[in-house]
Amino acid sequence: MRSRNLALLSLCASFPLALLSPGSAFAADASKEVSTKFEVRAIRNITYYDGPDADKLKHRLDLYLPKGKTGFPVVMFVHGGAWMFGDKDFFGVHEAVGRMFARHGIGSAVISYRLSPSVQHPEHEKDVARAFAWLHNHVEKYGGRPDELFVCGHSAGGHLVALLGTDESYLKAEGLALSDIRGVMPISGVYVIPEGLFNSVFGKDKEIRKKASPMFEVHPGCPPFCILYGDDDFPTCGAVSETFCKTLRESKIEAESHEINGRGHVEIITGAGKDDDPCAKALVDFVLKHVEKRR
């Protein structure tokens, strides 16, 4: 039964988000904005990695910044799509989330990363760590605070930010540490990589797949977590999200979980770009709470 549940959980990362079209109800809904305190300044297509294996399209990020404000916290957002689909420019869905944060006085960086089958794990994770390191090293000149960086991701992106916040090796490779992450906010994420699925992403080695599972990387010293999922999410997403939250708490890590009513796996992220959405509110509240604790 456990293996069956884990297999079902993996569907959380494989939902065909690519089936959304620019004219879909989801995409149109996500693009709506509600007037709030801050106007948004957008800076697009910044290269965050230019090494010898750099991808001119994927190693880019967009910044969404609150106009007229400095010294603000910043959230790095990582898109989903089964580690094989999508990017930062996905019909405006991820841009809407970035703009939502900025309207609330929180800067955001929405990133792309290389995808399978062109690359395999851990290359996706390396890209996420590179983007975070770029943000840490450069965000101050855009008005953000490098000591108040949060990470957030949906579906496969939820997996990637959860792993970044539990396995310190990726940050260490960039000269950083887990303490440089102020908080982690995975949405409908994947916390255990089950055997037999996504071989083009993770390969078949059992130990590699276990090492890629945030559930098994939890240890004291991880940053605080805010774990979100929909009440109509993919099968077992809720149960495994709660198990992950419990595992974090058992290691004395501050963790909270939120079931978002009326949201499925897709709706939870397309709705998060609206200011009055419960998912958006939970994300903003978590950031502001931990900013206040530190100041």
C-alpha cells in the first residue's frame, strides 16, 4: 500500500500543465490583478548562470520588485511540470505569483531551469541553487535584503525547493548554507521519489532516488517550512505533505501546513496570483511573520 501511495504521489509532479493554453480559464484567471499598496517593477531575462554548460534560455530569471521600497524580503519561485515541462514564462501563471508578492512589498525572482530528458537529477537542483546564489549575491542592488531570502515552488518546483532546504550540499557548492534560506514554501510538492517512475529524470539507482527525496534529508538545522496543498489535489498529496510536516517537526524544525479549500493541483497555483486567494495569503503571511521575527 505504501508503494502504491508513493506512486500516486508522483502524479503531483506529472500533471500535464503544458495542456493549459493562453485562452484557458486558468491562465486568464491567473493574470487578473487586484490593486494593492505597491506598483510592480519588472526586470526580465536576467542571466543567473553563465558557466561552460550554460543554457541561454533556461538559466534566466525575472525579478518583480515593489516600486518605491527598499530593504524588502525576496521570494525565489520555482515552477512545476514534472521536471520535464514548463518555464518561468508559462502563460503568465508564474509571473502572476511573482507580481502578487511584489504588490505586497515582497520582491520575487521567478526562475527557469534545465529540464529532462536533456539533463537528469541533480542538474535541475544545481540550477535552483545557482539561481539562489545569484539572488543572494545581487539582490541588494535591486533593493532586496540578501539575509531575507525565501524559496517557493509548485509541484516539481515544490520538490526542488524542499530539497534545497534540506540537503545542504547544493548550497555549499555555491558557497552558501541552509542558514541563508529564511523559509521554504513548497506547494503541492513531491517529498519522496518513488521507484519505477520518472526514470528519465532520476535514473534507476535506489540510493540516488532516496537521496533526491526531501523526506529522507530532514535534519535539525533546516529552515522553517510552510507546506501547502489543495483539498482536491492529486491522490496522497495531502497525506504525504502532512507526513513531511510531521517529519520536520520531529527534527525540531518550525513547520506549518495548510490545506487550501476548493483547490486542485492546478487551481492552487493559478489562484495564487490573486491577492485575495487563500494560498497567496498563506504565503505572504508566512514571509511577513518570519521577517518580523528576525528584525
